[in-house]
Amino acid sequence: PPPHGRGRGGGVHALAGETAADSSIIFIENGEVTGRKVGDGASAVVLEELSAQVLTLTQTLVDTHPDDLVAYRTDLSVKLYYGMLPEAIDRCCDMIVFFPDDKDNAVECYSVIGDALFQLDDPRGAYSAYENALKLNPRCLPVLNNYAYYLATQGKKLRKALRMSRIT
């Protein structure tokens, strides 16, 4: 038998040269080049189904291990990966409430909440989340960096942004 990806069946082949990213991969079916691109057809359906399964699995993980911070972090990571920002914010709030003695966890969650709220066009909420993180850890570099960056891009509290960026 021919090596995997070769022969008369379907296969994916990378093209060399300077081509647009969405057309740099072609599909060959039964020896003919098709008009399909990455993300077309069955592959998109399979990926969507896998996404749903992964989300279900991580929620089940949290449900079956409610005292395990790693379960919550796993679920949070998946939600962030899939761009589910409101759900990620909710998960962070859960993590702060359910693990009140873990200061590092709270700082990380407030940081994630701040970043997500800024992406959701709520800079005021983002700044509040960053302030909560800095109350717990005034020298948290990722929070200082992102907070300073967002203040500067908005043209707000530029002296504060400069002070924070000097620390990072």
C-alpha cells in the first residue's frame, strides 16, 4: 500500500511558494484537484462536533471534581481557546468564589476577567478587574503590563500607565 496521504484516495498536500494562507492547502480526490479549501465540508463539521465534545468533557470534569482547581482551570482554558469570553468570565468568578484561600488563583482570574472584558468592549469593567488583581499582588507583571497597555491605547491615566510599564 502507498504511504499515508498518497494514492488514489483523498489527501491534503501543501503547496510551496507565496500563496494566500486560505489557499495554500489543496484537496485531491480521486486524482483530481478540488475547489475545496481548509475548513470546507466535512472537516468543519467534525471540528465543530469535537469542540462540543471537549466543552462537554471539561464541564463534566468540573461537575465530577468540584473541589479540584485543575478541573476548573482546564474548563477555563477550553472556554478561552474557543473564544467563549462571557463563559470564561463566569468560570473565573466561580474559581474566585470556590477557592477563596488561593490568592494566586484569584489574581490570575482577575487578570483573565480584565483581558476578556476589554475584548468585550468594557474597559471600565476591565480596569476594575485589574485593580482587584493588583490589590492582591501589586507586582503581578502580566496585569501591570496589560493594564498599562490598555490605559495607554485609550489615552487614559497615562502617568499611571507609565508607572506600571516601568515595573514590567
